[in-house]
Amino acid sequence: MQLLHFGYQQAMSCIFPVTIFGTLAISKWLNVPFIYRYDLILLVLIAVQYLMYRSGLETLDEIKVICVFHIIGLALELYKVQMGSWSYPEEGYSKLFGVPLYSGFMYASVASYMCQVWRRLKMDMTGWPGMVPASALGAAIYLNFFTHHFIPDFRWWLMTLVAIVFWKTWIHYTVRTKTYRMPLTIAFLLVGFFIWLAENIATFFGAWKYPNQQEIWQPVGFGKISSWFLLVIISVIIVAQLKFVKAGKHKT
């Protein structure tokens, strides 16, 4: 019963990510006349976010967090596409410098999941390193996504810092009436792994294409798990700090 309840809450927390994958899949095989696919995906995702808010599945504060992540993700997409890391080859009116605006929602879906699961499983943390160390590490991780194109990639050093900074941090979550705990770094790795699986699905349905996928789809390399691991850390830091502020807590 505990496992079923946990699975149900996880599934409910994934409504927006699942909607994205469903939209990508359906729009790939079903041609809608008079509208480009990228534009259709954007309209669908905006409508879904509105319906989730109106139905109470997401709060106004969670919508704000999702918007922040949409901007963070879109900025990263604009840079990465210009650097040739991946591309969006289809046409669309809602493309900005080669990047469809719906792409920011793929990052926002991570924030949506974080916000939902935090609320549904009554999550909390102990041993939080504090706002300054956590924010500085998050900023360094985000900056490395940009700078590794022209200076050495520091991701492995950053992952080592993650292990040090969050060494004493445990995440607590409640399933029905029983509370469990897990090292936060393990949670980072698990979420990063599942996002990597989702990335394979997304690229298969043409959400974007890596250079080696231009002619025929190929699985995304395992090395991308480290990228998602680091991106998850940024999302957790932002969501956690906002939750702490909202609850009037000052984690140290």
C-alpha cells in the first residue's frame, strides 16, 4: 500500500511532463492543418498550465517557479543552439533565433515536478547547507553550461563540490503517515537518470535533435546523465529556497 500510494503521488506530480511527451508524440504522427507543429505544442502547453492552475493542481507560487525555470531554460537553449549542441529543424512562427518557445517548458516541467512532489509528499530537508553556499553552487553549475564551450568543463569538479556541500543533507518525505528519508545527492542522481530516459523519448519524437541524430535517431549518451544531475541540483536549490522562505524557515 505504501508503494502504491508513493507511485500515485509521483504520477500525479508528473502530469505536466507527461503532457509534454504526449503532445510531442501525437503531434509527430498527427498533422494539424494551418499550424506548425512547434506553434501547436506551445499553445497546448500554455493551455495545460492554465488548466492546471484553474483546477487547483498547481498553485500561483508554483506557476511563478515554473515561469522562472522557463526563462532559465530558454536562455540556455538559445545559447546551446547557437553553439551547435543541438537543433530544432522544423519551421514555426514561435521560434526565436532558431529556438521554439515551447522548449522552455521542458525545463519548467522539472520545476513543476519538484513543486508538486514537494507538496504532495510533504517534503522537508535537514542539514541544508544554507542559502549562500547552495546559491553559489547553483550559479556555478549554471554558468558552467555556458563556459565549457571555450574553457575546460568543470562538471566533475562541480559534482565533487555537490557531494561535499550536500554531504549532510537528507530529504524527508511522507507516504501516508510514515516518514522516510534519503540522502539528497542520491535523489539528485535518481531524478537525473529518469530525466535522461525522458530525454531519449523526447528526441525520438523530435523535440530536438543532437548532431548525431540528424540522419537517424540514436539513443542519447549516458554522459548526459551528469548534465541532468547538475540541472536537477539547480532546480532543487531554487525550489527548496523558495519553499523555505514561504514557510518562514531559515535553513542552516
